[in-house]
Amino acid sequence: MTAVRFHLDSTLSPEAALAVLTDFGPARAEAWPTIDADHLTVHEQGETWAEVTEGTAAAWERARYEWDAERGRVDITTLDSKVFGPGGGWVFQVTPDEGGSRIDVELTRQPQTLQRKLLAALLPLVGPSSLRKSFAGPLQAR
């Protein structure tokens, strides 16, 4: 299993950061640079969970989001992915920090094929900086 960990310091309150992470309305594709409207489908959604396919033609992922506002945590389980296949996911832990939030991010991948394993091996090298950049806008990183 490949794991990538990093954090962002955000100007958003913990509640606002969680709202950005768990808003699956039409504005999601506008807020997140790695999601386009043609590749955003909300399959099902409840009060503290959603099953969503999102991304672009080049890289999409179907995932189950589950969140706990009191704990400041969003767990995302990858059900399928064009690039890596099923397995792994994301964890976002949001905590108050100096007038905003600290957002700790962990990405895990469990690829099954050799090609996907080779791609996953590159994640620790290129993942943190590129992921930090793609999350910086929506999560208002400082």
C-alpha cells in the first residue's frame, strides 16, 4: 500500500472547511480544479455520507464519503478509479488552528496490477506538492 501524508493551513474555520469537503452540489465542479461538471455524479447521499463519481476524463474516482462534523473528519473510500482501481482512499482531519484550520490529509492506494503499482510508487515523490496545490484554492490555504 502506498501512502502520502501532508497538511494545509487554511483561513477557513473547521466548519467551513468541512463544508467545502462535503458539498456535492453543482458548485463542486467550479470550486475544485480536478473535477469537471461532466464527470461529477452523486449516486446517493445521506446526512453524513455520499457516494460520488468525480474527476475528469483522464482521472476519475468513484468513492464513498463519510464524515463526522464533531470529530472534524472526512473518510473517503475509493470504490473504483480509472488510474488506480479500487482500494485505498483519503482521510481529511480538520482541527482549529490560529484563526483558521489545520487540515491533515492522508491518501492511500492499493493497486492490484503491476502498471498501477508502478504509478502508485511515484505518489510519495510527486503527490504532496501537486495535491497541496490542487487543494489550496478550495480550502483557502495560506
